[in-house]
Amino acid sequence: MANDYSYDVVYSRIIDGIGQQGDVLVGLSTSGNSRNIVNAFEKAKEKKMITVGLTGSSGGAMKLRSDYLINIPSTDTPRIQESHIMAGHIICQLVEEKLFPSHAG
């Protein structure tokens, strides 16, 4: 894909091909301005998908394109990424508990 088009569209082309209304797109970008992620969020919004952004600092361009934003108030890339990992684990645990309540604990 990137070879024939560009890295800026590697994710938005996938969303265009298989994304459906009501699907959830989760995107991570420490700056919130990664063009390939922003393009994917724009395509997801066109398809009425739910967008969850994980960013750092100000939230960048993803801030306005995220239905839900987990913004780490830092400009230190390693701390932002560590926080994204922790948030991802928490989200997975919450989803698992919701989907499989008898296995929670």
C-alpha cells in the first residue's frame, strides 16, 4: 500500500474498505498529528464509526476527530507511550469484564 500510494493512507484505505457504521477505531499518536492516523480518523468519521484517540500534549489534530480522547498531558514521548500502554490494558480489562462477567476477578 505505502509503496503504491503513501504511508499517509495506509490506515485510511483499510477503513475505507472494511470500516462500517458503529465500528470502533482506536488510534495512537503521541503528537496527535500523525498524518496516517488523522487520515484514518477522518475516513472513520465519514463512515460514522466511533473514534477513540490516545494522544499526548495538546491532542493535536486528533483531538477534534476523536469521539473519546485519552490525552496524556505530557510532551515526553516515552511517558506518553507508557501511559498509552497502561490505558490500553485498563480498557481491555474493562471490556473483558463487561463481555465475560462470570470470569471477572
